[in-house]
Amino acid sequence: MFVIANFIIAVAYVLEYILWAYMWIIIARVIISWVNADPYNSIVRFVYNATEPVLDRVRRVVPVVAGGLDLSPLVVWIAIIFLQRFLVQTLYDLARSLH
């Protein structure tokens, strides 16, 4: 049973880092939207391509509020925190119970 527990711990660990990295990509996207970044820059294109599919889905549900304020990065950021605190922690607890 310890093999399954170790596998679940490894999955939780990788998922935690993926969510952490994506949160920083979302933060970079917000900062890029505040400055006049070159849209042909490879880093800007990477950040845009990595975040736009998720942000577009959220924008369909959460409309842009008055004044053109886009709340979709905030919603995604909160969802990432929820996944880190609930899903990853649940995987860690499940693995501990299997030891």
C-alpha cells in the first residue's frame, strides 16, 4: 500500500508546483496587461497563449464589469488557491491514511 501512497504524494507534489507556476503566469499576464508590452515578444506570446484559453472560458461566465475591468484573472487566481488548499491537501491526506 505504501507504493500507492508514495504515488499519490508524488502526484500531489507535481500538481502543487504546476498550480504554483500557473499562478505566477497569471500574475505575469496581469502585469503585461498594465504595461504596453510588445505583442511580438516571445515571452509575452507564451504568457498570452498559456493563459488565454482559461481566461476566455472564465470571461464567458464572469462578464467584464463597468469601466472595462476584467475580473477573470482574479477568478482564476482564487480557483488556483482553492485547488491548492483543497485538492492537493486532500491528496496528501489520502496518502497519509494509506501509509
